[in-house]
Amino acid sequence: MVKQMTFKQSLSVLLVLIFIFSWSILRFGLSPNVPLVISIIVVMVFARIRRTTWQTIQDQLLKGIKTALAPLFLFLLIGMLIGLWMGTNTIPSLLWVGLKIANVQWFLPSALLIMALMGTMIGSAFTTLATVGVALMGVGTAIGFDPGVIAGAVLSGAIFGDKSSPLSDSTNLASSIAGTDLFAHIKNMMWTTIPALVGSLVIFTILNQQQTIKGSVNDLQKLAGLLSPTWWSVIPIALLFIMAWRHIPAIPTLLVNIAVTGSMFMVNHNLQQLSDVIMNGSKTAIHNKLLAALLNRGGCFP
């Protein structure tokens, strides 16, 4: 008979696992795979001490793997879609729109909205921060804004975009682990993310008016000039939002979008190039380091 675990016992096991991961990675620099295997063995031994059968232990391990398969499959689909969105000029067109939004008199709120737009379309707060965020930091500092205030604006926008994006790894992982629909998860987060965004816009608008402006945003406009927006880029975006509005699950939504965007890509490319973009991501011919770091991504195995 399996003995019921007490709270103290559960907490003790958890602390042991945290110690194993922390000590292995921070002290010895091991790959996370090693402490993961050790932790599984520790839990298995503890389960046997609690008189859990070997079959039950195996069933629970397989159940955990099954839970992880959904987000892993989603991550592959997201990589494919990002590569195709880059290859069909969808994300570069959105980046062009975002850079054109920039306004000297409203730099902080426009920076927040640019980062929110880019974060939503790309699905990665850190990538957006490391590229467009860096550009905004440089321009904002040059025209007289406090670096800490600019960092707050770009970070707020990037985090909002990441949490609101169906292409975000963390958002997909959270919904999968919670066992809920991706778009239902995003919709429910809006109860807190939208008020936070509006509040941030008000605060940064007030702060913007208190700053002494010394220049322009010509650097951002130069970046925008390197991009070539296309009207058909709205098709994949519109399709994504329409299917989300109709509450179609994430996996069929992504697969349909991949099929449509792949067909658009094939108009000017061959099957070999399509396969390369899906597997390895898109590679832009733009030599600007900031734009190249943002646009050279996507694919199953980038």
C-alpha cells in the first residue's frame, strides 16, 4: 500500500531536487540533462521507499513525457512559421511599420508600442530587446532621455508582446502545462496585461513630456529605409487573428498558417528553398547588424 506523503516530505524532496540542479549547474557547469536524470532517479528511489510499484512509476514518467510533447511540437511549428514569415517579408513589413511609428515628441510611448508590436509578432521578448530595444536605447539616449526610463519603456513593451503572442515559447509552454487552450490562456491574461499596458502608456507619456529633447529619430528612419514592406504581408497575420478569434486550437491554426505562408513563399522560390527556410530559418541579405540579428531566425533547427 502506497503511503500518503506529508507536506514536509514533499517539500524535502523538492528542496533536494533544487539543490541537485543548482549544485550541478552552478558549481560544476554540467548540462541540465545530467541533474535531470539524477533527479528522476532520486524521485524513483523515494517512490519505491513509499511502496509505489514499478509499473506506476513508469506510467507517471510516461505521463510527464506526454505532457511535454505538446509544447515541443508547438515549438517546432512556431520555428517553421517564423522562418516563413521572415521569408515572405511579413515580419520585416511589421518592423517597418513599427519603426515608422517612432515620434520624437512621443518617443517613450511610441517606443513602448513598437516593442509591444515586435514582441507580439516575433514571440520573443529577449530577441526584441536585444535588437530593436538596443536601437531604441541608442536613439533615446542621443535625444536626451534618461537610459533607465527608456529601458523601462522598451522592457514593458517587449514583455507585453511576449505574453500576448501565440508564437511565444513561454506562453505556449504555460498553456500546455496548465492544460488549457493557448488562445484562451492569452485571452485571460489580457485582464491583467491590457491594464498594465495602458497604465504604462500613461506613465511614460507623462515622463516623456518632462524630458528635454535634443535631436531626432533619424537613426530609426534609416533602419526603416533598409526594409521593403509589402501589402500581402498582412495575409498571414490576418489569418492568424481570424482563426484565433474563432477559437480554433493552436496546432491547427499554426499548421494552416504554415500551409498558406508556404504557398506564398513558393511563388518566388523553389521547393529546396522552402525546405531550407522551414528547417534552418530565414537569412536576410541586409548587412545592418541590428536588423540582421532580428531577421535571421526561425526554423526547426536554427
